[in-house]
Amino acid sequence: MLHKINKEHIPKALWLVCDRIKGCGGQAWLIGGSVRDLVLNVQPKDWDIEVYGLEPDVLHETLKNMGHCESVGKQFGVIKLWLDGL
């Protein structure tokens, strides 16, 4: 069963992050509980993005220019990013 997600529930700042990742040659996929919440028409409290095509160091360098950025799971390539508006 396919569900239609209202793109208006996704903050502009998140689109900017995804565009920046794409501009560096990566691909950003929205995953996890935020997708579930969108399908249920509930505003997510946080956003999980899986990134393909960028090395963790390149991704961290790209994201740190957008807000406060921390590597919290180096062995798994987990990076947290705090932005105004998200």
C-alpha cells in the first residue's frame, strides 16, 4: 500500500540540507520514525536521513557549515546536526 506524504510538513531547512548533500554528489533519503509520522499525518520531532555516495569526513565538513554538527557514532558514520528551524 502506498501512502502519500504531504511535502509541506517537511521544513525548508531539511530540504536545504538534502540539496547541499546532493550538490556534493551524495543522495539523502528520509528514514525512520519521521517517515512513519509523516504517513500518519503527525509532525515529526526530529529527522533521520541516510546518506549515500559521500565519505563521512566529506559529509561532516559539508554539514558543519550549516549548523552545530557532531559525529556521535564514528564506527557507524552517525552525525547529528542541529539547525535553527528543525
